[in-house]
Amino acid sequence: MVENAQRIQPHSHESSVECRYQLLADENGEPLVHLSTFGSKNRASKPKSSQSLQIDRTIGVSLVELLCETFGLAAPADDYETRLNAAYQANPELFRKIIANDVAAQDVIGLAHRRVQVERFRQLLNDDEAFTQEAAVIPGQGNEKVWQRYFEQNPWILGTSLATQVLTAWDASRLEQVVAGFSIDGAGKRVDGLLRTSGRIRSMVFVEFKTHKTPLLGATEYRPGVWRASSDLSGAVAQVQTTVHTATRAIADRLQSKADDGSDIPEDWTYMFRPRSYVVIGQLGQLIGKAGGDNQSQIRSFELFRRELTGLEIVTFDELLARAEWMVAPPSTD
């Protein structure tokens, strides 16, 4: 509604008109108030509709606000939210266009989506029932596929969390790839996640996924104060090392990217000089004692084991979650 700038005089009681209302619904089922005037009471002929006005939710809320302000009445507490929701329902396409043209709004939407995905990450990590339900969506694929599918849907977590360089998926549609042979889809060793660094010099990066439940260490001490890596962890390390070795021998120094028709993509090479690799496995909470404190001998054994590896980094799922949480809500500097 827009304020009228005309010079209007108040009507006298004798010249007032009768107003009747009807409740209707528009083509979308939204309520409308239909007002009709029928002329003054002194009119000789029978009542006849003179002017009409239909009020939708948006106009109605504005009218209520104006009346409350004019007569000093308390406005509804949810007035602004109601009016905004009504405006969106009336023209959602307009809202989409406004948001699409607002860079800040796009940033907000993107950040909101990432926060939702971080919450989903946290839920999969800590809620066994939620993880089981997710696994049921891809039956027969194993629990590792739950995480592989999640990271395929959220490549930004691996891309900005694992390394100092930005990592991108080799294939945007899937992480798992066959990596032996000059064609990346030829027969040979498979890797759960095939990535490459961004920039002028692109390098291959390999990722092997286990699950958040996979043990980091053996069930018992190897020697007093010494814990060996679990068979799952040592096996994953050996597996990714073998995969990298096989791919390096097959591909040699660099791999030429191909277009859909098999032709070369100019200046699009991926290098294979001592490629980095990662194993994503378990949680650091496994290294907490029964009383809730750190098990220092387990932490020492695990940290020494992974720090002595060359070209391969072991990252736990909770460490990856912490990095993702920081990206969507970095700590305050106040």
C-alpha cells in the first residue's frame, strides 16, 4: 500500500456507504477478503454493488499494521515474518531472481548449505541409527561407501581440508577410480578417492576411505606402553601405497586429460611426481581411556606411526569434521 497524497475531507455520517465482505480463495487456494460497497443509505434504488476491493495476505497484513499504528493498538508480534512469508508465497520467482542477483545472498545460501552438510557429517559420525539408515540407501555396498558417497556430494570438504592446496575431484561425478594404465578408466588398481591439486601444476592425490568405526590401534599392547597399528590401518596404508606405486609405474611422469571424444585437452596435464596420498579412518576418541582421560601411550604410538610415514597422511574422521566446522564457523577473533 502507498500513502495517498490527495486532499481528502472526512465523510459525514449521512453520506457513508454500506460495505459488505465475502471470504474467497485465489487460484492457489490462498485466502482473499472481498469488500463491496453498495452506495449510501439515502439511495432510492435497491442496494447495488458500486466498488469492490480484494485483499490478499500481503495487503491484509499491511492494512492491519496501518490500523494498529493509527489507533495505537498492539501489532501482532510476528507481523514482519508473516508479511515476508506472504510476499514470498505471492511471488516466489521474484524472490529467486533477487537472490540470484545478490552476491551476498548467494554467499549466505552457500554457507547455509555447508552448515547443513557439516551437521549431517556430525550426525553420521555420532548417531549409529542415522548411519545405518544412510547405509540402507546403498545396500550391499559396505559402510565405506556411505562416506565415499557423502564426500562425492560434498567435494569441498576434501578439497579444502586435506591439503594446503585446493583439491578437486578427478571426475566430478564420482571419487572412486581405476588408476592403472594410461587411461584413467582402464583396468588396474582402484582408489576410493582420486583428486588432483589446482593451479598451474596439477598433481595427482589419492585417498583411501575406511570408516569412523575402524580401529586405529590393535586391541592389546604389543609391548608395555607400545601399541601397534591395527590390521585395518596398516592394511589401508599398504593398500594406498601399492595403488600409488602401481599408478606411478603405469602413468609415468604425467597424464594427459582427454575430452569425451578421446582427443587431448590442450595444456591439461596431471603430474605424478611422488603423489600425495591420504587414509581417512577411525576417530581420535578411540585413544581415550575408560575414565575419560587421554591414554598417553596409545596417543604416542599412533602419532609416531603416522608422523613417520612419507608421502602419506592419516586423517581421522573427527579431524576432518573439525576442519569442516572451522570453515563454516571459524572461531571469533574478539
